[in-house]
Amino acid sequence: MATTPLLSTAAPGRGKPPRRKRPGRRAEQWSAFGFAGPSVVGLGLFTLFPVAMAVVMSLFHWPMLGEPSFLGLDNFKYLFGEDPNFGVALRNTFIFTGLYVPLNVIVALGLAFWINNSRFAQLWRVLFFIPAITPMVANAVIWKMLLQPDGTFAYYLESLFGISAPNFLADGRTALLSVVAMSVWQGFGYNLIVFSAAINEMPSNVLEAAQLDGATGLRKFWSVQLPLISPAMFFATTMTLITSMQVFTQPYILTAGGPGNSTETLVMNVYQAGFQSRDLGLAASGAWILFAIILLITALQFVGQKKWVHYEH
Amino acid sequence: MSTDAPARPARTLKRIVSHVLLAAVALLFLYPLIFAVATALKPPGETFASPPSLIGSDVRWQNFADVFTYVPFHRYILNGLFVAGAGTLVVLAASAMSAYAFSSLRWKGRDSLFLVFLATLMVPQEVLVVPMFLLMRELGWVDSYASLIFPWAFTAFGTFLLRQFFRAVPYELHEAARIDGAGPVRIFLRIMLPIAKPALGVLAVFTFINFWNSFLWPLIMINDVSERGTVPLGMQLFFGQNGNQWHLVMAAAVVSILPTLLLLIALQKHLVKGIATAGLGGR
Amino acid sequence: MRKLRRAALALGAVAVAAGALTACGGDADSAGGTKAEDGTVTLDWEMWAGSEDEKAQLDHLAQMVTDANPKIKVNLRTAPFNDYFTKLQTEFATGEEACLVSMQSLRLAGYTDLLEPLGEHVPADGFDPASTAALNLGGKQLAMPFDLASMLVYYNKDAFKAAGLDEPKAGWTIADFETAAKKLTTGGKSGFGMSFADLHTLSLLLSYNDAAPVTDDVKLQFDEQKMIDAVTWYAGLAKDDVGSVPASAADGGWGETQFVNGNAMMAVDGSWNIGSNISSAKFDVGVAPLPAGVGGSKTYVANSGFGVSKSCGYKDEAYQALQILTGPEAAQYLTDQGRSFPARTEQQPAFKEFLVAQDPDNAEAVSAAVDSITASLSTGVPLFTTKNWDEVTKNMARYLIEVYTGASTPADALAAIQQQGARNQ
């Protein structure tokens, strides 16, 4: 079973009807409209239309109350020029992504290899997956309590390592790191399962051949196993990158963006601009920048994959 | 993989050590959740004991009851179940129908429209949130269940996933059914849907969880939280006016984690398969 | 065939459910209320509420309106206080606002164009003048008050005794306060629970050196020198853990929570929490006016009340409902429930009786506490704020905490609050 059907548009072609005339073509056209209709209308109304609206709105001063007025590119100028928070939010989002994605992938990959030798692989997989599907708000609240100044983390840091703990979520040096730590704990379960499945499907003949060639330990991992699961790695990093650019709930609950603006992320900035400062045009502009960045990163990933992703043919 | 038969003692020892270590890592990893359950059972005032201890002077099940009297938590759970349930139904119905149209029926514009569908997969929810708010305002849907269900119920992802399944159906099966006089509706319901059952199940579970856990959109949409709030919104209430009562906050967290945890335990095989094969899930 | 029918039924059910939901979502007939065939008007009432108990109290008030006017019903809608004003904005923006809108004096400025001036429609007899003044902006009475609040220092009597300190009395000074805070800081407990919330923080700054964040003509002046001096002093309390610094910018009620949990021996909190603080703390709670600085003891006075939205389609009914909701009987009911210090002078003594009844062993101290509310109200000043106050308070949380941890200077933080706040004020 392939691990990456999502990214390959080539589906098994057996179901494709051969091109030949048959009765009832017009009837088929109509029933196709009936079947595709709800999705087409729904997607048009709830996705395509808002996307187009977002473009329009980003060019307007669009207050939540009152009449919109045309601004041209002033919203974007404001975001990149005067806005004291947007640049920082952009930077924070990149730092978050830069820490979160590698940590997530490394932890998931390491554990995936580890548990695969275990007879209880399924049990471990499910255990590590628990926080990934429990409500983010609940997870964040639990961590918030652990990270209190007199909380459990501070206590053990002090009693076990003799380090006097900072006020994790109030200190600009540790607030964003705490958000990253909580997010990795919460999120790596997904990639663990993706990797775990890919490892299970490594063709045994290739592994045996490597064994005969005397490849062991790190070399076996680096030059045999890793290439074999590189499609899964590609899929996992791409998806994790995209979602980590959209981080909102964790900092919203843990730090409310503070101290200062050290944990304000792009989506928080959009939320604040739109629904607290009530400037919908500005919010739409911020959202568009986020979208553009996500598109760019994804495109770079796809271009870069040729260098390190090995698909079997 | 490792099925090496020779049970050398060193090997066995290594395996035991590995398992013990793994168990320790898992325990450490699950510590926050264990901590939450433990704190939820503590009497108030003992939540920040130093040194931290998991067990308080008394096991207070009352805390869980208090969660439900302190705020209408049962209401949030019912709202969450309703929104997630209805949302999942709509997603399944719309995705299956359009997947069928895109895989098995021939019509003009099919392939180019499908490309448009694929393109929408790239759009993150956050980009849509602001204009969607205006749309909800125009429709008069602000602060309604409908606003929680419909905007996110027409994802191209479900269509895409199910289309893969439908395409695997041999053409001869269609032809045979057609010769028997079956129309597209009947073929869809009697041949296609049963075939796609496993995929529908997996899609259903993940859709449900995504609806259940959703936070940003309900936060924007729902004004009357005590009436139409979902569980993540209700969780927020505990940070409200009366100070952070951590024993209650943890009890509420445990309550809100429970449904998804039960779902995970009951459907673990399907969930794992869904992620491994289809990349499902929100991350 | 049976299967087919079943599946079709299921799809149909989805469609019907969808339609039904749409119908109940789009209740667009009239702003803020509905009128039934028999002439009964149902008014929507938007209010914040945290717990079910609070909601039950409000439902009781709503019922009082119907009891007095059988043709008027009140439909309560609630959101938690932290989200309430964000939600209210959304509602006004979508035309979904209720007829009856609950309003806090600090947020009034954002709603001057959205609330109907009550003028002669609702008589103001029997209210404490301070309470109506706080909800009066530019000569327009935009809401009628149900309570009246000042800020107080809550202190842990047991801790004061253990430390051999005299309990604070009226007239105690900033110096007394600091001495006490330092002496009470022992064994991992802090002398004072710090805050970044508007009333809690700004009142103490006001008492310290008359620092005011807003000018008389309601413009922000966070970066003004007195504010810098006052914040420098306040942040200095964090030194040596004398002041317990909030755990994050998301921890709104830090000081008072630490106090009630016994981790901080003093905290500034509103008089509205006097009942709940006394009952939930496991030690004896004392209450004193804010310590006196250069200009004597000062506090901001704030309160909440109910107004009528301009778009309301049933204004006459709304005025009638308002008179019940803020009337003597409702005030008596809320006071008997110990909700907060009533805005109506006639009910004010009952509040003291309620609190004394709660804690009869401690009658003397409790009644002294209430007296200090009354005393502080007489010297209290209303805090008028800009219309983007919600945004300002969020920035106060983020930037003041940086000052407390020493990551930023008072001048920089206040400049940031000022700069971002001035744009939309």
C-alpha cells in the first residue's frame, strides 16, 4: 500500500470508462450535476467565494461596523511598515516552524524506529497518539498548569538539576520555547504513525541485501532505511510545515501572545486585527500573506524533493 | 521485521531493557495527562503542593460533578456532539456523491472542475475566516449551529479520498449493473457506497474529531456560549471571572478529552490506518 | 430496494436538518427581540456570566420582568466576561445585538453611538450618584447601574498576625504597604499578588502618585512621566519575589487568585468579589482601602449596568424591562444573593448584613470591610476610557508583564501600549 496517495494524482486507472458511445449520455450529464452539485455549490460558496472576497477585502479599509472604503495596497504597506506587531508575528511564526517541524520529525522518526522492534508496536502508537486527537484547548490548559511558576516543571528543574526555573510563560526567552515544547508533545503522534507505517513497508529484500553488504547501525539507517521511507518523510514534513504556519490555539491559551509580542503568531495577528481591532481589511491582508508564504514553502518543498525523495518505480 | 529466532540471552536482555526504557519514555510522555487526572481528583487548595504529588489528601470525585454545575458542560457536550455529528453526515454525503460523479460518471468539464477542487486543498482555513465572517453575516448565520457546520463541510479532501476508492471499481461492474437496468443512483447506493465503507468510516472519524476539537471558528462565531458553545469554548469559561480553580479546570479538561479518547480506543485500527494510508487528520 | 430507500431517507434527513438549522440560525425579523401574535414581546438580553449560579440569578431577574409585565419576556444570552466585549462588537457588527445590553463603565466609550440615551425614559431616583455618573458619558445616561464598585486591598489576616504586623487601617500609606509586603514574603509565599488588569493595576498607580492613563478629554497618555514613575514603583515590587508576577499575559486574574489560594498575602481586587473572596479563602480575609500615596488613598470607581441598543425595535418595552432589572426589588434580590455592592442607596446596608450573615464569627471585620468600600467610594473617581479599551487592556497584559520580569523598561512598555492604543482611540 502506498503511503502517499494524497500527493499523487495518479489513481488506479481501472475504473476509467473506455471512450465509446453509449446511450443516455445526456441523462448521465444530468445525474452528474445532481451528484456533484452539493459539493460544487458548497465549495464555491464556502471556499472559492471567500478566497476571492479576501482579495477584495485586503484592498479596502473594511471596518466591522460602517462602510468600506478603497485603500489600494495601503493595508499591506501598513503591515510591513508601521504595524509594530506584524513583522514580529511573522518572525515568531518562522521561529516556531523552524523549531517545531524538525523536532516533531526527529522525535517521531526516532520513536517510530524504536517501537517498530517492539511486539506491542500498536499499543505504543496509540499511546503516543492520544494528545494528537484530544482537544488542543484541553492540552494547552494542562501544560499551562504544569508551566506555572510554582508548578511541576519548575519544581523538578530546580530539584533535579539545580536550575532556578524562569517564569516560563511570562519570560520572553522561554515563552515561545514553551509553546513549541507543548506543540511537539501534542502533535508528533501523527508523524509517528506515518513513519511507522512506512518502516513496516520497507521491502525486506532490500534490507536483506544491505545486511549482506555489511551495512549496519548508522550507515544502514542513513543510506538504506532513510531513503526507503523518504516519500513518507516528504509527505510528513510538508503537512507539518503547512499546519505549523497556522499555529493559533496554543499561544492563544498559553500566553495570549505575550510577554510583549514574543509569542504573537500570524494567525493571532489576523484574529486580533479582524475581531478585536475590528479591521477586517487588515485581517484579510494578513491572511493573504500567510497564504502566499504557505504556497511558497510548499512549492519549494516540491522542487526540493527531487534531491532527497526516492520513489520506487 | 526482526524475527530472528535464536534466543540468545544477550538479545533477550537487550529487548527487555528496550521495553523498560520505552515504557519509561511513554510514562514521561503521558505524564501531563496523568497529572491532569490526578489534579482533577484533588481537593481545592492542594493543586500546587510542593513537592508536587499526584495524590491529594482526599480523592474528590465531586470535582467532576462540580464541573457540570459550575457551567453547563453537558450542554457543550451535546452541542459538540450535534455539530460534529451533523457536520460529519454532511461531509460524508457531499463527498461521496461528488466522488462518484468525478470517478464514475462522464460529463463535460469533469476533469477541469476536479483540478479546481484539488486547488482548494491548498487554502488554509485561516485565510477564509475573515471573508467567511462577512458571508455568515449576510446569511444571518452568526451565532448559529449552521455556521459551525456548513462552512467547513464541503472540503475537497473527502471527495479526493473517496474518488480514489471509487476508481478502483472495475468498469465491468458498472456495465453489468447498467445492463440490469440500474440507474446511477442505484449504482451509487448499492455498489459504490458498500465498496467505500472502510474509507467512509475513516473519513467519518477524522471529520468528527476535527469538528469536535475546532476552536478558532466557534470562538469567532458563537456569541451565546452558554446556549451554543462547544466543548473547547466551554473549557475557556474556567479562566473566567472566578479565578483559576485548577482542580475544576483539570476536571473539565479530562471531561473534554474523554470522548475523543474513547473514540481512539474503540477505533484505533481504523485511525492508524487512516493516517498511514491517507494522511488524514489535522495535526 | 429497501437499502436504497433507507439511504435516500438518510440523505433526506440531512437535507431537512440542514434546512431546519438554517431556519433557526437566521432569526432576522427584528433587531434585539421578537413580537408574538398575542402581542407578547420577547426582548433579548445580553449579559456576561461565568457560572451556572450567576446565570440562575440573571434568569430570576428576567422572570421578575415578566412577573411585573406579563406582556414582556426577557431572553437571556450569556458569554464569559473575558470574551463578552469581543462578542458584543461582533453582534453589533452583524445586527444581532440584543435590545438589552449589559455594559461596564470602562467600556462605555466604544458604545456611545450604539446605545440609546436613556434620558427621561428611565428615572434615576434612588441611585447612588457615583453609580449613575460612571455610566454617563458626555451628559448622556447610556445605561442604568446595578452595582457600584471600588478597588480594595484584600489581606490575609492570619499572615499579618504571624508576621507580627499591625493590620492595615484607613489612612495607611504606600510605605506601610511596602513594609508589610516585604515582611509577609516568606517561605516561597509572596507578600503581594501583582496584576496587569486595568482597574486592579491602574487604581494602585493612581493612589501612588495620581498617575492617570487617560486625559480628562479621554485620550491615552500611558507614556506620561507620572505613569512611568508609578509603573517603575509597581514593577519594583517584583524584586525578591515580594510581588508574585503573573504566570503569563493570559492570566487575567492573577493577583486575586494567588491571594485566595494563600500564595500571596495581599492583593488588589474589586469590591464585587468581597463575598466570594471571603467564602473561598481558607484563612481570615481582611479588607482595607488602597494605601495612600502623595494625594491620599484613591481608587477608581467602576460599575456595570444595562442599556438599550439604538436598533432595538421595542424600545418602550425595553425601558420598562430596564426599570425592573435595575429597580429596588431586583437590587434587593441581587444584594440578598451577595452579588455585589448595590447601586441603589436603599439596598446598600443590606449588603453588609448579607456579608456579616455569611461569616458571623467575623462580624466586626466584615462590617469594617464594607465600611471601607463606602469610604473609598466617596473618594473614588470614575475611569473614563477610550473606545478601543479592550485592545488597550490586552496590550497592558502583554507589555506590563515584560516590565515585571525585568525584560523591558517601564518607559518602553508604556510607550508600546501608548503607540498601539493611540491609533484606534
